[in-house]
Amino acid sequence: MPITFRTIEARDNEQLAKIIRTSLEEFKVSKIGTVYSDPTTDNLYKLFQTERSIYFIAEEDGQLLGGSGIYPTEGLPEGCAELVKFYLSGNARGKGIGKQLLEKCFESAEELGYSELYLETFPELAQAVGMYEKAGFKALDAALGNSGHFACNIWMLKTLD
């Protein structure tokens, strides 16, 4: 079965929250001050009803593999959104699905009128950090905006084409 992509639905909340928390546990970054403890993680469908936001789900044969979104995080510079909640289940990693999700997010960010994308992550997620660097994200010296994820210690920014 091919991988399909769609926008988030309410029925995805529980399974998506599990993929996110399991991923953080797997890489030993299940910390307070991350999406792990963020109360919005359990109802991402509601969160992504926010204007100028979007969240994509990747699935195969009806099985949810993970997802990624664009969100207008409070306090970011004008024209900048955050790449958020980018997680894939263990069996979905390393197959190019993340790259496809990233491309969907770039396209949507531009369609939503953004000129830059910001993200926060951890060195423990080295495979993801490498993917972000290849996609044109550059490291920053400090956090932007008010995500509430104070435990993250890698901050990156990309100017969209």
C-alpha cells in the first residue's frame, strides 16, 4: 500500500499522542517542558483548528504512522510559523516519509503566507536534525517565540523559497 497524507481528524488524537510520547521515550527526551508534557498533545485536532495552522497525518493501509504541522506560535516574528509535533512511529522512520511530510509543510506554510519556519528539537533526535539541516534549516543561538517547550535546546530557522 502506498503512504497517504491527509489533514488531522479528531479520531487521530489518541494514536498520535501515543506515537509522540513513545518516540520521546525511545530517545530518552520524555521531559517536562516538551511536547511530552504539553496538554495540547492529547487533542491536536482541536489545536490545529487555529487559523493559519495545519497538521498532516501520514498513514499506510489505514495505520497512522505519524505527522507534522505548521503553527503560528505566539511571539514568533511576523511571517514566521513553527514546524511542530513532527513525529513518526519507529517502523516508519528512514523510509522518506519524514521528507515527504516536510515538503507538505513547506508548501502549506507558503500557501498560508509564511516566509520562515522555526523549530525546536534535541541533539538526541540526530536523524531528524540532519534532515532539517539538509532541508535548509540553520541553527540559532536562542529560542524564538513562546512555545512553552523550555527543555528543547536546538533551535533552527528556515527561510522559505
